[in-house]
Amino acid sequence: MKEVNKVKLKKVWLAVLLNLIFPGAGYIYLGRRKYFAFMLFAVIILAGINRYFINPSIIHPSTLFEAVISVIFSIAFGFDAYTETKAYNAEVMTKK
């Protein structure tokens, strides 16, 4: 009997949604843990630098800047999850 390699394709919308909610979670879904580790490290470093230079006890104009940067990063991570999922699925389809 011939065995068929059954590898499920990843859902693009799920990877994008995961990366929008928590940057890097879409990479875990795709099995690309190195990307997730890099993103987590970058976010921790950037947050640490931000809190070191800005007094968190006062409302600072950088709060709006942080919000805008967060939205931009979320969109970028979502788009990257989209392209990574497409590449993953294409790779899986060529191996079948």
C-alpha cells in the first residue's frame, strides 16, 4: 500500500490574525520559532530603551508616537505573516 504524505496547509488568515494580536505568534503557528525569538527580543529591547529614556510617571508626547509605531509594527507583522504563510504553503505543495 502506498502512503500519501498528508501535510496540512497553514491558514493565511490565522497566521495574519495571530501576528496582529501578538507580534510573532503567527511565526510559532508556522513553525518558524527563530523569527518569533528575534521579534520577541526586539520588542523587549525597544520597550526597555523606551522606558529607560522616558519617565513613565508623566504623560509624554511619545505616548502617541508609541501608539502609531505599534500600529505600524502590527501591520508589518501581519503582512509578513501573509507572505511567510504563502511561501510555506508553496513549499509544502512542491514537496507533495
